[in-house]
Amino acid sequence: MFPNLEAEMARKRITKGDISKFLGVRYATVIDKTKGKSRFTIDEALKIKTHFFPNCSVEYLFEINEHTA
């Protein structure tokens, strides 16, 4: 669903577990959000960008891949 986010996570070796711990949500919640079953809030997206990917834009990280949406 978010190929740019997934690619940046792989480059920096950041796991969905890392993101779930940082946001204080269940691991399954992050899985659901990255698969498009539920949505990231604006606050969550900004926190992820600021903490893990300060050199990337929110628009880039959370660009939706229409083929997997």
C-alpha cells in the first residue's frame, strides 16, 4: 500500500515492530495500516516521518500505490 514507506523502512532497517512501539499501538494495528485495512492518522504519519525519516516528506512516505490500494 505504501511502497515508499516500506522501501525507506528497509533501507534504515526499521521494522513494523519499531513503529508500533514508537506509536504505542499494537503490532497488528501497524500491519493493518500498512496494508490499507485502516488508516494512519495525520498525527501518526507526522510522528513517523519526524522520528524515523526526517529527510523524507510525508507526501513521499505515504504516497498510495494505486495497484495495491
